[in-house]
Amino acid sequence: MALFESYERRIDKINGVLAEYGISSVEECAEICKEKGIDPAATVRSVQPIAFENACWAYTVGAAIAIKKGVKTAAEAAEALGIGLQAFCIPGSVADDRKVGLGHGNLAAMLLREETKCFAFLAGHESFAAAEGAIGLARSANKARKEPLRVILNGLGKDAAQIISRINGFTYVQTKFDYYTGELAIVREIAYSDGERSKVRCFGADDVREGVAIMHHEGVDVSITGNSTNPTRFQHPVAGTYKKECIEQGKKYFSVASGGGTGRTLHPDNMAAGPASYGMTDTMGRMHSDAQFAGSSSVPAHVEMMGFLGMGNNPMVGASVAVAVDVAAAMNK
């Protein structure tokens, strides 16, 4: 029986990558991890119990590569994990075309570096999974950080932001944008809980201009755009405009575009077009992103369909950070 899903379509590419690091097989990767006292597969299952076997093995391979590279920091471990994840992308798939594995590794590395101060879910109001992800992700990242990572949600609608804040125990931040001067003012802040949940700040914007102003006000270093209700009206235009203005100001900003990748989002003509898939939201994401994901935020089978791994993209970000932290701890014992 094959070790993991789509084994025959993946193994030659995986073995080619492993050979570069003097590793003979995926099974040897498991032994390398065991010798260091870490279990990436268990971490993957703890983050998303319904993840496929190929996700467990991909993180095992990535962790073994990190160990072989002799990494010392969690950020270095995350980048090495990305090499392992990329090895699992099926040749010719959407995931392979977008370099999704490397993107996940680079995103996790950014969140683990001290120079990244603020992480934003753009249009995060639409997803409870994103809201919960914000909490877990910050918790894992902060194990390896000296300064805690600030996490915000920024989306359309002040009422929506307040409702999501109240339901999740976040802090609702009400803003008012002056369209004459271009200045943003904080009207009030309401914390709907104590503790770590209250540290997630949730903003609601009236339009793109206010959304961009919120990004500048909070000094966002890294963001992920959602791809659901208002992708062409808010999140992609905000990320793209903020990206342009950051470049003009000489500020580093790492933009991740999350999306289905099958081409049908607002563009049914391209359905099932594989790497040639250019749905409207896919196209907008390509214009501003440093990394572009493919497949569902939460459904393993949909991400697998894109030629990547059987694990949701949001849980994968959490798994990447968690495994990277474990590898770094093991390497520094």
C-alpha cells in the first residue's frame, strides 16, 4: 500500500529533492526526525485531525531537510520546511505553478522573524476559520519570538467587524476616515474579552481607501487576502494599493493571496483549466502577491485537488509555524 495519496505522481520529484540533502527516502526522513525527538506528523494531526497522510509526510520531509541543513532559528527551519512542501507539489499542477510549498515556508518564516510586527487577515470578517486561525497562529509564533506578533482583521463593514469581535472575544476598533485630509482617526475600542483573544484587533472599513489607511495605521508587515464575499471590492484592491504605497515608502510588505485556484471564482469560463486558471480573483492575487495559495482555507480535499497537500491552507500556516518552532528547539538543545 502506498505511503500517501498520489504517491506515484509525487515520489520521483520528492526523491530528487531528498538526494540533494543526502537523504535516501521519505522513511529515512521519519528516522531523522525521531532521532531529534520531534514528530511532525503528530503536529499536523493536532492542528487538523482530518489532514491527509501526504500532509504528514510532507512536513516530515521538510523537517528532515531543515535538520540536515543545520538550521538554528525557527525562521530558517520554516524556509527549509517550504522546500519539503514544494517537493510534494504534483508536476504541472496549480500548486506547482504557484510554488505554493515555498510560499507557505516563506510566510511562516516571516511570522517568526522579529522584524515582522503586525500580521493582517484582509476581509477576515467572512471567515470564522480565519478568526480562530489568527489566535492559534499568534500563539505558536510567539513561542519563538521575543516580541509578540500583533494580529488584526481588516474587512468591509463596521457592523460586521463589531459582530465578529463580539462573537470571538476580539477587540473592536471603530475608525473614521477623513476623505478630505486622508487621515484616519480611532473613534473607540471595545474589548469583548480578557486575555489572548482580546489582543486580536478587528477593524471595519467603509471602502478601499479606509482599508488602506488602516493598514498604514497598524503598520502591517504581512497579510493574507480572503477570497470570498467581496474580493474585487475590498481585499485585493486594498492589498495591491498598500503594496504600491509601501514600495514608494521603502517599506517591506509581504502579501499572500489566498484563493480557490480552480478559475471559477467570478470567472466560470476557465473552470478546471489547471495552471492556466485565471479567474478574476486569481488574476488580482497574482498582481500583488509575494506568495499565492491554492485551494480551500480549511478543506483538505480541495487543496489536494490543486496538486498540493490534503490540509487546509489556514491550518497549514499554523502547522508550518509549529513544526518550525519544534525543529529549532530540537536543534538548539
